[in-house]
Amino acid sequence: MFAPPLPGGSGGGGGAASSGMGGGLGFDAGGPTGPPALDAGGLCGNQIHAITTKPPIVYFIFDISGSMAEAVAGGTRYSVVQAEAAKLVESLKYVIRPGAAAFPLDPSGSDPCHPGGEVFPPTFGNPYGFDVATGSLTPNGGTPTAATLLALQPRLAGLKGKVIAVLATDGGPNCNPNAMCTAAQCSENIEGCSPQDTCCAMGTNCCAPGGSAGPLNCVDEAASVSAVGALHAAGVEVSIVGIPGSQAYADVLTQMAFAGGAPQPAAPFYYDVKDLSTLGAVLSSIATGGISCDITIADPPTTPDETNVYLDQQLLPSDPVNGWTWTASNVVTLHGQACAELKSGSVADVQVVSGCPTQATK
């Protein structure tokens, strides 16, 4: 739907090339639908405007710590999260540029707290590549959230256009060797001790210096909230999604949600997914919220009342309720049902064409 990373075409010769906003392949200008060919005799001429609107980047940051291997209905925590993300990427392939990172990522296999990194660069029109890259990951290790976000910040800050980061996790951030915490902020005390550890039964701090869990299992709240805030300050909107297993860490996830600039309107303010069957709807609401129904063109027409809009070769009448209107000299805005169809991913190609009288809803 949106203009691909390469510039869109413009009509010429005996046919009109699509400059629509998606991965669509255009249309047969001589066929029964779409505007007439530019050189069609006896018909008003057409100017197909180059669309400059770019699809938002939806950048998934997956927690693939060891707990994400826990079995749930349909697979593991991670396989279900990944499958829902891949399904969304497929359905919105015309309207978003998906990317993905995961944490931890340890090339050597010896560091469970190794910071994560990118596994799929933001790419338009390749849902299969996204699925393969993210579906091949194996959960293992800790949750180095802060270190991962700091490592990703230059990359995400350097991306052009609107960037929405979706951080999906099943627990609290940890893996900070410099952290200090009380028992109330120690993951082992919160979740329960390993059979060989007695600190929980004794009511002592498992993360105390020299304790069985050590500082790596302290909830790394301050550093993680700061890292999310730094991403937001760099222009990235960060949505926090807590899946089953994360509820014990609601406090830190709430603070991260506020720092990311996309808190929900009610407590706990992050996306608290208690049932994985609802995850798809949550991810869809985040992604579609970043899709604009404002279509910006590079070359405003001299006669705006001789402009028409086509969705997948079908004429969309001008209508402020369910059609389109001019909202600036170079911006066409879709409304109502037309906007909803665009956001759903069901529209592959949008064309803004001048040269024929505007057709409005009667």
C-alpha cells in the first residue's frame, strides 16, 4: 500500500505505471478498471501523482530467555509469540516494514546474559524472511533487556520514518552485574528458589552479595527504564507487551511503558496479556495504530477538483465519511471504511490521479 523504499513510478507512453503506496504491481491501464491510459483517445488525461508516504517500521524485540521455552497451548511461549507476530507481518505486508531483534544472543553459547541484537532488518514486502529469521531462534539464558536496548539504540534511532518498537517479554529484566537489590526485587525470591537453594525458605535475599542468585538475578529496573526512555527520546515509540509469566514484574513493566511513550490509558499501562489467545489482537492494535490514512503526494495538482483516488484499481468516491478528502494541498486523507480497509492490510495499492473531474458519493 505505501510507497516502497524505492521511488514509485509515474505513467507514460501507452500505459500508466503504479505509484501506489504498497507492494501492488499496478494495473492494466487498458483494462476495465482503474484510470484510462495516459494517451487514450477521447478520454480526459491522467496525472498519476508520486506518493511519498512511507509505511511505518514495526520493530519486534523478542525476549528469548530460557523461560520463553515453557510449554503452553500451541507450543512454547516463544513459538506462540513468534507465530502471532509472523501472522501479523503477513497480513500487513503492504502497510508496514517489519524488523526484529531478540535477546539474549550469544554466539559462543557460554554467556547467558549476552546482549541481544537484530535478527531481521526492517524490510518491506518479505513476510517469509521475517518468519524464517525469527522462527529459527531457540530460547535460552537470561533477560538482558537494558543492555540489548542500549545496543539497539543507534540502529533504531538511525532508521527513517515512524518507528514503533514492540518489546515482548515474559518476565523482568535482569543480567546487570552491578545491580543491588532487596529480596523483593530478586527474581529467585519472586519466582521461587531452585531445589538446591535454601534462601527462599530462610527468608533471606537470594541476590545479596555472595548469594546463590547473585546480582545477575536482581530486577534491573532503573537501567531498563532508562534504556527505554533513551529510545523514546531518540524518536522511537516503545510498546511493552507482557505475556503470561510477567505479571510478577508489573511494576517495572509499567515504568517501562511510561518511559516508552506509549502507555495504555488504564493500569497497569503496559499491554498485560494474560491469555496468549488475545496476543494477536494486541499486536495488531499496536501495529495498525502507526499506519496513517493521510496519503502525501510529491506533486500537488493544479486542479484538485479534477482528482480521483483508486484502491486496488477501484474508484473510491470523494466522501468525508467513508471515502477521501483533501486535507492539505498535497495530502489526501482516507476516512471511515476506506481508512479501516487500508489499516487492515487488505489494500495493496493506492493511486492518486488527476485530470478527470472528481467523482463524489451521490
